[in-house]
Amino acid sequence: MKCLILGAGPVGLLTANILKACDFEDFAIWTKDVGGMFNKAPDIVDIPLGQRTLFYDKQMEEFLNKYVCKTTNTDLSHKNGVFFRGKVYPYPIQYFAYKLPFADMVKFYSSYLFNKKTKGTSYYDWSMNNYGKWMADNILLPHTWKTLKEDLREIDALQYGKKVLPFKMFSKVKDLAFDKPDDILKILQHNVEDKIVKTSINKICFDDGISISSEGSVSVNADIVFNTISIFDVVKMLSIKDDNLQVAINSLNYNSMFGCIFILPTNMVNDFGRNIIYFPEKEYMFSKVVINKNNGYTSITCECSFRRNDESKLACEAYKQKVSDKIEHQLIQAGILLNQIISTYKRSSFIVKPCYIITDPDYYSSNSFIQTYLEHYHFYNIGRFAQWSPSVRVEHAFHRALYLIQKHLRLVP
């Protein structure tokens, strides 16, 4: 049976390594570039850019240790923080509420203990029910609004909100991640290097099995496809033009992300001892700042959500420059950039499209139709943007890859 993997990000490389661990060799990886979201930021300097996190999972740890490399993990509360009212608190803030100003601490605990539950299923209701009014109003709801920019009473919490750590009054849930994710990714790539074909895919046909064509009219036939690229890109490449499929894909909603990167000497940066800092307060344009250091320089990547209908604005260089200037000013306001008058060593930007999946009322039926449609032809989606599910992270995609390989190829590593 011929198997084809589309995309070579963390999910695609993990899927390929699972096949390799099963001694299955009849597969190839077609990809435009290697690294996926890890490579979205432009390589403007030899410093890691953007968030590069592989969240911990016990079964994935066992697989990596056996077939890839020995791994260690760390509690993200030591690396991540939340900026609130001029200070940076450990992440997740609900477990460090005792560090808040006294009035806010009292409001947090009292609103959690005496919370009036509602029967709603929206993200708004889910936040209120699980964390209380103070946490919802000050942290969760404003931060989620900054990324989705939608009415949070219309967002399905079952699909979106579960990625927030649950809160338990008398115990702490650790948020663990693997150390050195870039090194893990490099070894995953090295293990299947001979299977990677760098090419741009331009056509997918389901006439007689699965036929996929690339630039230069090179094509390959496959019995089964494990896809890790966005379903928006997949639908554009389908040779079949189905009106129902087009209606479904048009019903899916998302926002994109404008990433602004600053490279400057480390002595000009106050990182508060954190690699990632979340900014829930609405007066800041960015929802998250990622800080990485190397050889005396520091990269600061600021993530800003924007709606699809704002894409034309960001195509204008003058507008992007204006937005970047405002972000730089706000970094100084927040105290991340120490100097009031600065000249950044390098400044750049990038756009990730799509980035934030919106689970509005049309989401579930439209996405279910698309996924079922493709699976009918043995074309299986794995990963957040392939499955079009915001709650899916790499560890969840790993489990889905294991399941699909066992079910359809009868293989177990």
C-alpha cells in the first residue's frame, strides 16, 4: 500500500517517524518546506523566532525516547508569564492568584467560590462557570477576544475553550512541555530525510484512487494520504469542483496573525525571566510576546490578530510600518524594551494565514462535512489546520496519527 504524507511540520514528521518505527517504507513526504509553523518567521538572524513549544504527552514521550531521542520536560510556569496591570505574573495566573494585589486576589477567590453556574455552552459561559467572574472578565475573555474578535457568546467552548488549564482549588495542574523542541524536530527530520520531496502541490484528484500532482507536472498515486496542511489549501487543489464542498469551506471562519519581530542587543531588553508573556489587556495590540536569546542578541516576536477583511491593509507597507511603530511603543510602555529612545538592530514582520480558528454556529456542521468528504477517498487530515480544530495540538495529532496508522495500515510501532 502506497502512503503519502503532505506537509513536513512537526505533525508530518511525527507521522513519518511512526511509519518508520513500524518498518513501513512505502511512503513519501511531499512538502514545500520543512518545519511547518516552526519556520513561519523569516530567518533574519540566527536566533529562534516565535513560540516553539511541544507540549508534554506521556505516550509521545515514550515514543520519542524509544525511536527518536531521549527527552526531558519542564513546567511552563517557569518560562511563561501573564502581563496584568503593569506586572508579569507566573503562568497560569489562576494558580498564582496569591501574588495578585490583595483586592484582586480576594475578588478572584470569592468569585470562584461563590460562582453562579449557567447552563450555556458558549466560551463566555464556560469561562464564567469554570473560573468565576473575576478571572473571566480580566484575563480569559479579553485575551480570547483579542485573538478571535468575535462575540464570545457565539463561540463553542467545547471546540475552543478546553485548551485553557482547568482550575482546582486545592491542587495544581502542571502545564508541561518538552525541552529543546528544535533539536527534537531536527532529529525527526533526519530520520526520514530520504523520504522528503520538496515540491509545491498544485492538484489533487480522486478519479481512480488518489493522484497528486506537483509543479513540473510530476505526479504520484497513493492508496492513502495523511495530510497536515490547511484544508483551505487542500480544497483549492482539488480537481473536483463540488458546490456543497465550496459552501462548507466558505462557511469556515478564521482570523490571521500579524507577527512583528524586533532584534536588538540583550541589554536593551527586560524579559522578566520569561520566554512567553501573554497580554490579556485590550490596550495592547498584541496578545502574546515571545522572547528568545542568542549570542548577546534577543528576538522579540509580537503576535497580533487581524480579521480576514483587514488583509488589504497589511498588504500596504506604510500601514505595516505604522502598526510596527505602535507595537514598539507599547513594548516600551510595558517595560519589555528598557530604553525610551531605541534603534532596533533589525525589524521585520510576517503573516500567518489562517491562524485563529473561529468556532461559530456554522463551524461544526461545515467542518464535519469537509472532513467526512475527504475521508471517503482515504484522505485523512491530521493536525490543527488540517482537522480545522483549534483545540488540537501536536500531541493530539500524534495520537490521531497512531490511530489512523493502526486502523488503516494495521501497523503498531
